[in-house]
Amino acid sequence: MEKIVSATRLDKAARIIDRRQLDEHFTSSYGIFGGPARHLARLKFNPERARWIADEQWHPNQTGRWLEDGSYELCIPFGDHRELMMDIMKHGSNVEIIGPEFLREAAMQEIRAMLEIYK
């Protein structure tokens, strides 16, 4: 189960953690998964989708650039790919994962699994 169903008050004090340390842990990587960003996703959005993506903020440390063909390359730091993959997949054929290779492979695996449903 992925939700809190009950809580218990403890008799010991909460541990105080410096805000910088919390920010470093929870905001350096994409999405809800904390921890350091160990990878950089390179996503290429086709010209049709690029005009909207260029104005979106997926992550505070993202970078982006327009390519000569009118497409847009968005680079996003991440640690765990699960939430990022969901956000990529919603763009369907309007986006290509350029790297890293394991992220491309994860997308291909998901697409193959989807194809099995529609056979």
C-alpha cells in the first residue's frame, strides 16, 4: 500500500535536518523520488510539440535548446526514471529519448508491452 493509513506519536524528538540538505536530497532529481540526480535525460520533441515544451518547466535545473529542424531538445536531471518515464510517454510519438540508453530501452520495453495489449 502506498499511502499512510495510521500514525503513531512517538516520545522522542524529531531529527532537525538543514533545509539545504533537504533541498539537495529532494529537488536535485526529477519528480517525487528523492536522492541525487545520477543521470541526464535528453529528450527531442518534434516541431509540433516543441513550441509548448520550450515554455514548460519540468525541473529547476533543466536545460533546453532549439534545433535547426525546429525540434526542441530538453535535458532533465533524474535519479529514478519511473515518474519521468510516465511524463515522457504521455507525449507519444512527439518525443524521442536520445539518452541515456537505458531510458530508451525502458521506453521500448513499455511500448512492446503496450503492443501486446492491442494484438
